[in-house]
Amino acid sequence: MNLEEYFARTGYKGSTEKQDLETLTDIFQHHIRAVPFENLSIHCGEKITLELEHVYNKIVRRKRGGWCMENNQLLGWVLKSLGYDTSFLGAYVFNPHQNAYATLMTHLVVKVVIDGKAYVVDGGFGVSYQMWQPMELVSGKDQPQAPGVFRFTEKSGVWYLEKMRRKQYIPNQSFSNSDLLEKKECRKVYMFSLEPRTVEDFRSQCAYLQTSPDSLFTKKSICALQTTDGFRALIGWTLTETTYNYKENMDLVEFVTLEDEEVEKTLKEKFNITLERKLVPINVKGSYTI
């Protein structure tokens, strides 16, 4: 495992000498535009494990993506290796269809402290809730980014992340009522505390999420990648391409349904992913929005 090989994977060619916010942001943006958020292993007969070397080989050498426990663990290793003050936090993801936060701590994020200021770096959420810049850990402050306006709110030691989106223009009107579309303009994303966590705290959740019939990740095959002006996502057979702010305060959301034989080609062309085993796409309705 070495940093040069990781940076070759993400295409980052900038400085690694300064442990400042500008460098952190640049490294982070290269990661989210090169490494997809994806759970395809579950749907092609592979097991997801959290050993760092396995994560490194999967993402860097096999040019795959991963979910939060993989993406953010790798990012944390990179940043720590560069000398950043980093730690892991654990979050509870909001389920819009149940209108409630999960009872299991399933989301791993990275906290980075620079010159006494704390930031949350999360490269493992995907779709429109993927932050594009590290977020300063302050309560009640709007933090506008390309995907929309993010905000943390702290109450009694618990931190909440929410996101305000723009209006959406959907040319393919047959998808205008898709359950994949988020209907609310302000959406809760997750909640967390500042208690430091380790990867060990996520092992049972990692097993549960890829095996339980109640898990979102067994119900949907997901692959999402940020682009320079939005993101693309393949959920089951539905390919979505979103362009942020393509008109004043409006995002363009384009949907297309793929045939089985188009899925593999689309993964290669749109996400630079080649799977070693046959993918069985799935998209059970509900519990996931973009």
C-alpha cells in the first residue's frame, strides 16, 4: 500500500507537503470523482470486508468503489499518512420513507482537525447527498456547495446533517413520480456524536448490511459517481445523470432504464468499473432517494 499508487488511481497530482484545507479539499474531490460509492459486491457474490489492505486492493488496484466503511477508511488512511489530524466518527442515517433515523450506527465518516478547526470529510454517501468539500463542524451555519446547501445543527451533543436542494427539471416525465426522487427540498441526512470510533465498531453492521433482507443494500444494487458538474448513478436498471444548477436554481435530472445486456457496458463506460463476477441488478422500491 502506497500513496503514489492511490494518487495515480484518483488522478491527484497536487502537493502533499501542506496539511491545509485547500490540499485536503483537492485530494477529497479527486477521490469522489474517481472512486464510486457502490455496493455491487453484494449483488455479484463477493463479500465486503473491512481489512484496510483488502479495501486498498479493491479500490486502488482493482479500480472498484465501495460504501462508506471502505471509502472513508481508505481516505482516513491517506490523510493520516500525509500528517493530517484524523479520527473516525459513527453516524445514524436518516430513512426518508420511515421518516426516522436508523437505530444502527452504520455510517463511518472522517473528522479532520486543521489549525484548531474541525471538519467532517465524508467520501462515502453518494448521489446528491455527497458533499464536495470538507464541512466545518459548526452548528447552524449554511455551507453552500455545488450539490446544494448543507448544514450541521447540534443539540445536546448530537449533531445533525441536512441538505437543501434546488428545484429539479426531469425531461423524462415518466420518472417524475419515481420513488428514487426526493420530494422534499430540505432533507435530513444523518446524525452523529463526536465520540471517536474505530473500524472495529462497524464490523457487525458490515455483516448485517450485506446479508439482512431488511437492509437497503440487499434490496438495491447501487453505483454512484460524482462528476465535475453533478453525479451519475445506476440503481438496479435505472441510470440517472444529474447536472447541478444547469439553470438558475434548478438541477437537470435525466433518467433512462437499461436492458440487462446494457448494464455491464454502462458500468465500464460511465463508472470505469469492470466486475469479475456476474452482477444481478435489483431495485426493490422504497428507502432510497437521490
